[in-house]
Amino acid sequence: MFAEAVHAILRDHCTPAVVRDIESGGSPQPLWDALEHAVFLELLTPESWGGAGSPMPDLHPVLEQFGRHAMPVPAAQAIVARAVLPPGTAPSGLLTLAPHLQRLPDGGLACPRVPYGQIARHVLAGDTQGWVLLDTAGAQRTDADIPGLQLASLRWPDASAVVRSGAAGAVDLESRGAALHAAVITGALGRVFEMTLQHCNDRVQFGRSLGRFQAVQHQLAVMAEHVAAASAATQAAFSQEGASPNPMAAAMAKARTSAAAAVVATTAHALHGAIGVTADHDLHLHTRRLHAWRMAHGSESFWHRRIGQAVLGSGLPLARFIREPEPRITP
């Protein structure tokens, strides 16, 4: 139900033309308002705080829709952030999550490579000391050299930029960020595969469609395997009731989807040929985000290391570790 409703909104308000306009500096406010007025940004927020109080399984298909439509605003991040912030403290406007928080020796704060950092009004970040809500109006921005993705590093000269802070260990922002990016990656993977399959069926070369060549079929099969594996891993991360994922399941999902992102994006462009690298084709709207989301909140290498440390630290054989009801991962 939620997925169908958000799809209807995005079909009208998040078209490829809208995505291109926002990437070029156009206002993201109409799209943001459409999602906010439909209360989709409050899906995880508890009912006692005025939200929908939806569990993680209900959020999964919504985030996949965000990925399928190449979401150009931090809607997924805002859903998580609004569920974390105490009632009445969530700020208005675009709100995103920072993958890392650095507390500088001079008393300042820094958040490197923040998704949507170029357009976000506030940033929620956290570390082992706790979380902080930061107003970007007082930040020094360094835009990443990746056209159209609104990625930026932010620095606050002093802690006066903190709007509100929370206690250490209260919220696992790292696992939530990993899970939400796994879900949007899965949605984008599915859309890229569909576009590639359609192109291979429609494009005729040497008297027959590309999809009838064995070499092309092999590459399509590899893409399909990665999409299916990523989807299964992400579903596991969102299978737990409540408003937060199991950390180990989130780690595995982000590792698997990030690994799939590179393969699927590369293969899609190879099979599209020259047309796939043109600005006029919609493929790059998704593949550029696959590469950016792959790195956001930890790439596959980052999470593979964490998972390996958890396995070795458990003292259990690998097979038994996997069968544990709730395997744990330590930040």
C-alpha cells in the first residue's frame, strides 16, 4: 500500500525532467513538499509523536521506490532522522544523515562527504559520544566533484552550530544509514536492469535483437543474479519489526548491494553502448547514484571488514555464526 502510494507521487513529482532540474540547481522544494504533505517522511516516527509508527518491513518497499525514481532529495535520510529526533525537535526543510562525524581539536565539527550536503538545511550526525543536529547555514561547504549528486563535505568552526545533541549509544545511526542505502540501491539496481533488458530486446543489430546473442544473455544473467542477491540481503535487513534494523543484517545488506552496484552499473553501460553514456539518456540518472550510494555509509570493503571482525570476535565457526538468531556487530 505504501509503495503504491509513493510510486503515484513520484510518478508525477519525480520525473527524469524533475531530477535533471534539481541536479542543475533547480528548487527541490516542490518534490519535498509533495512527500512531506503525504506524511511519507514520518513513516518511522512513533504514533505518539504524530507519525505512522510503521515497522521496518513497511519501509523497505518505499525506499526501493526512492531508488527506482533516482530520488534527488534526502527523503530516505529524513525518514530515519525524524524517527530518531525527540518529538517536536525535527526541523523543517531538507534533512539528511552524515556518514561520519569528526570532532576537531579546535572545537569544530566536520562531516565529510555528506549525501545531499549541498542542498540539506540540517544534518544529523553521530559518533561514540552521541548524536548532534547541525544547521548547515553556519557550515563551510566543499562540494564534491561529482556533477548533479549534491554531495558535499561540511565543516562547522565551533560547536555553536549544534541545534540539539543526544546521549552516546542512544541511536545506531551507522546501521540505519547502511540499511536505508541498501534499500535505495536495490531499487535503482532493479530499474537499471529493467532498462537494460528493454534496450537489449528493442535494439536490433546484425538482423536480430541484442538480447538474442549468447554473450549478451550471459551478461544479463549476471546482472539478474546480482539484483536478486542484493534484494534478498536487503529484505533480511528489513525483516525485523520495530524502527531499527539488526546491525549485522544491515552490514551484510550494505556490503552485498554495494558490491552489486559496481557490477550492474558497468554492465548496463556496456550493453547500452554509446547511447548509454549520453546526457540525454536516463540511464546515468540511476548509475551515477549507484556509484554514490555504494560509497555512502560504507562501501562493501568497509562492511566486509566489519563482518569479518565480528565473525572472528565471536569465536564461533562461520556456519554457526550465520545461524545465530541475532548475530551482532560492534561499531
